[in-house]
Amino acid sequence: MKVRSPGTWFLIYCAVALVLFRALLPHIASGFPHDPGDPVLSAWALWWNAHHLPFVGRWWDGLAFYPEHGSLAFSDHRVGLGLIASPILWLGGGPVLAHNVVFLLSFPLCAIGAHVLAREITSSDLAGVIAGLTFGFNPYRMDHLPHLELLAAWWLPVVVLALHRYLRDGRLRWLVLFAASLSLQGLTCGYYFFFAVPLLALWILWFVRPVRRVIPIAIAWAAAIVPLLPALVGYTHFLGRLNLPREYPEIREFSADMTGLISPSPLIALWHSSPLLKRQEGDIFIGVFAIALVAAGVLLSVSRPSPAATRLRRVSIACLLLAVIFEAASLSALTGGWSLRIAGASIAAHETARPATIALVLLLIAALTSPAGADAFRRRSPLAFYTGAAVLMWLFALGPVPLFLGERALYRGPYSYLMSLPGFATAFRVPARFTMMMAFALAMAAAFAFVRVTANASAAVRRAFGVSIAAGILLDSWIALPVVPAPERWQWPAEVSRAAAVLELPLGGDSDEIAAVWRSMDHGPVINGYSGYDPPHHRLLRLALERRDPSVLSGVAEYGPILVAVDNNSEESGFWRNALSSIGAASSLGSDSRRTFLMLPRQERSPTPVGTPLRLIAGSASTGQFVLQDLTDGNPLTHWRSTELQRGDERLDVQLDGLHRVSGVILSMGLHGEAYPRQLRIETSRDGATWNIAGDDAPAGMAFSAILRDFARVQLSFHVPDVESQYVRLRQLGRDPHAFWVITDITVLGR
């Protein structure tokens, strides 16, 4: 094959991308690939980043989830994509065009990065083509067309290229390139910066000799973190303030199943099929042809005579035999298991995961101590390393507890050990995204396998074989791309300039929320929002609006005035127009066939009741375990909770240490803000027999603003007529089949 410059190959990969995504070209400035969800959000983020200095001040607030601060910390910031998108926006191109240019370029950029790296270490352009197509156009990328940041993995090959060149000549400039490209990968997609950690660590252990060279690499790695510190500090602050970690069940839910490797995206033309088990982000199919090529290369390498120590050979055989025994025990447990007693000792197999895990470890030891494995390590074989790395990255993608068809397949996965590192246990919820690391390792392994398989072939045979494999890799990923129009931009009334923010009703689904954020480019902040995290105030707002509880809007109005846009085509439009009018929203802003605009005036928050906390000496509840100390200790971790979901007949009584003139009641709910009483009646009594109604409230709005003021305590304050009482009763009269009633502390005020 004629040697071509990287620029020529880049243009070839661009042509491949344009043919593959030809359906997008007529709509490049007006439509989005795949769906109107995440691509729209990414385009908005590119627009925001182009007009604000990242990681400082108002940039963190964005325009969604008003009035909460730090909404950009709820999803990937995509700042690194601004290297391509921002100039387009500055020159007058729209956010749709900027998104689609980045989208299209992500494929040739990943391809050329892998191509140059493979050619660097194989001296073969054909091997570079195979690596470039495998990494730049693999089927896993086709399953993530909506996720622009996940397509942006083009800095990863540059990172490894810099390391290879540093080992070759030891020049400082390669460490500078390593640190810079690693930082840029972190700014482009945070997942890949962290998920590259085990891959790069293993690369260093395998390739770096002499060991003293590890120190400069470690220093450069540390330097790569420095530009990311503003982002890391911001994410830690805003997510920590709202207590928004990734929970362990969530991490397991977003792990791939073993069968995901044979579950291609529904868009794939050649391999289209229904997944054996549908999991969110669980389709991690990366093609057939590249894997087959690597398998052929490994088989040829194993069949080559390799010198090995007799002791290591014996260890390998022993481990292999033991692996077969443990795997047989694992499979036998599928039929109910068994147990034996031999010489007083009990041997049993009743579950598959533990013996299967032991078998896997033994198999790994057998491979490393085999003649071929020992020889590969001695030679620092790139084919062995990248093949093994691809397998390990696949195991990482299976999460902390690998599953097969939804059932536990291994006792623990390698990812569970990663969770002891900073960030992995609380910041990342999708282990399945390790698949991009697997695709990268597979691409490099495929390049070396091609060289190995064609080592003794003629130039013509090598060329024909390479073209055939390249065509097969492209067929693995061939799709028919759907294109959807951008969300509608509205003609807003002049009064929008008076509003603090806009609320579009009804909230609708995720696409409706994203469309509202998209339209914020025309006016400013929106109360609507969508992200990987659902901030607590917005979650409460959504739940209240879904129950058609207009009282929540009183809390929204505290941050007003709010311009409300009601969709006239919604079945709920009449209800919300009437509800808004009943609480003082002006309807004079106009209406058309599509929407009605109303201005919800600012509403001052009711002042906290005045009085001294009174001593409680006894109490009881009609449901749940009541411990008075739990409700008077000021500890948000101790609480009372109704036994069942709110039915409208819950009651809680407390007794004061004598007659007092009661002026108010403060209920604290700690981190259980969504468990506020849907309808609360407060009654007072002098003798515990005759009760007087002291207040009736629908406190959704109060809970909304309380969460925003102090998420960790969520205090609801209720005024009580200044009457002499010794008993106070709280009656929950609302119904909600999805929420308990929780109180962490109760304070009765008076004198």
C-alpha cells in the first residue's frame, strides 16, 4: 500500500463519516442525529460554553433548574468540545450546526488517532486502517450517537502515542504531549479520563523499562490533573452540597450484562436483533470482524514454539486443570448443587458465582504462566497486552457484580476493586462505558493481529486481506441514521424581560424538559431542566405538578416574577390556566392556538412564627414507631415515619409541659424533603379532649422553597393562632400513593 500522510488519511475517514451519516447532511444546521433528547442538551451546552468563561462564577449556574445554583454540575460540562464548537458559534453558526460538526468530526478524529498510533508501532498503514476503523467506527459508538461527549475519545490514542514515543527516545516533549492530551480528554469527557486509569497503569507495568522512567510519567500524569482541578472542585462542591452521589444500586443498574457483547444497537443494519437482556447502556457490541482477526492473531502466536521454564509450565497446567474443576463445580450448581463429606471434611457447591470466579482467576494464572504467556511477557508483546487489556476492560464494563442474563455470574468483578479509588464509588454510575476503553484496546490488538496473520503473505494478499477486513469492520457498524428537527423556537411576549425565569407547563417528559432548556437561549433561566442528576427541588416540583397540586407554585413564586407558558394542546392546559389565575397570575400577556402566557407575580415568603421553643414531654402517633427523643434531639438522621404511604388518616400528637400560648409549629424533615405532608391540619387543645383547628395548609410550595433554603434540614414553619394550649395535634389529610410522611424534628413555639 502506498504510504499516505496522516492528513490524507484524515480526509479519507472524513469521507467515510459523510457517507455513513449522509442523511444528516441536508439538515446539518436544522436537525439532530438520532433523537431530540441528549443531542439538544449537548448543543445547548456548546452554546453556553462559547459565551461564558468555564468553571467560574455564573457559568456553573447555567439556565436550567432555576433557582438552584450549579446546574452544570448535574451533567458532563463538554468544555473540551469547545475547541471545535466555539469558533463555529463565534462566527455566526448556530448551536445545531456546531453540534453536528463536532458529531461528524468525532468519527474521523478517533479514527486518525488510532491509525497514527497503530502505524507508529507496527510500521503498517494497513494495520493503521484496521485500527482506525475499529476505534473510529465501531458499533458501540453507534449505540451512543445521542451522547456527544461519549463520542469524543480522540485524545486517548494521542495519550498512548506520546507514551510509546517517550519510551522510544526519552524526550521531554512526549511527556508534555502525554499530559496535555490527557487533560484535554478529561475536559472533553470526564468518564474517559478516569476510566483510562487502569488501562494506562497496566500499560506502564507492561511496557516501561527501566523502572526509573515511571517517575517522569507519574509526574506528567499528576500535571495532567491540574487543569481539571477547577472542574473537580466545582463538581465536588455542588453535588456534595445537595448530597447527590451515585448510589451502589445505580452503579449496578448501569453495568453491562455479559450478553451485552452480542447485543448490537437496533440501528445496526447487518447484525440487527433484539437484545437477550435489555439494560440501560447495556448494549456493548463492538463488532465481529475485529474480534475474529484478534482471535486468529492470538491463535497463531500461541501455536508458535516458545521457550518456557518447566516449573512455570507445570504451574500453568495445574492451574488450568483446577480451573476446569471449579468451572465444572460452578455449572453443576445450576442443577441444584451437591455436597460431599470426605475424611470428615465437607465439600459443597450450591451457587455458581464463587467457583466461577475462582476458575477465572486460575485461568488467568494459567495463561500468564503458559509458555506462550511467559514468552509474551518476556518480549513485552503488544498483541498480548492489548488483547488482555480488551478482555479486562470488558470485565470492568460488567460492573461490581458481573451478570449473565441477569443472574450473578461472578462473585465480584474487577470494577468492585476500582471503587476504592477516588470518584469511582460515588461519581460514576455507568461502568458499561468502559466499553470505549475495550474498543480502543481491541483496535490496537487488531492492528498487531493483522501484522501477525499476514507476516508471511505477499504484498497483494496482504492488501486484499486488509481491504476485506476493513470492509467487514465498516459493515459491522453500518446504520440508517434517523434525523429529527430541532425543538421549536417560540415568539415570546415582551413581558418575558420582566420575568426572573420561565416555567413551561405541563413539565412533560424528558424531551419536553430538554426543549424548554433549549428555548432558554431566547430569554434566560428556566425552572424546567434535565440532567444525569435530578436536583431535589425539581424532583419535588415534578411530583407535585404530576399530582395537580397548584400549591407548589406558591413556593415557585417566591423566586419570581415567573413567566408561565401553558401548552394549550395539553389535556391539563385548562386546569393550569385556572389554577394560575386563582393564585394571582395575570392572563393579559396573550394567547395563541399553541400556548398561553401568564405572569406569576413574586410572592413574599411568610415570616417564621415568633416564639420560644416549648418543652415536649409526651407524644404518640397513629402510625409508625413514635420515639419522642427522635423528634426533639435536633439530629436529622433520627426520625419518625408513617408505616404506610400517605392515606389521609395519619395523626401525630404531642404534649407540652403545661399550658402555653402557642404561636407556631416547625417541622423538620432532614433529607426527606419529598416526604412532606400533602395536606396538613394543625389542632390545639387545653385538655386533650376538645380540639380546635389552628390551621389548614397544603405545604407543597413551602417544602419547595425549604429545600432550596436548606436541603439538609427542610424546615416547614406554620403559624398558629396565639391561643392557650397544652396539646398539639398534626393531622395529615392528603393522599399520595408514592410517599411516606417523615418528620425528623418537631418544634412548638410559644410563651
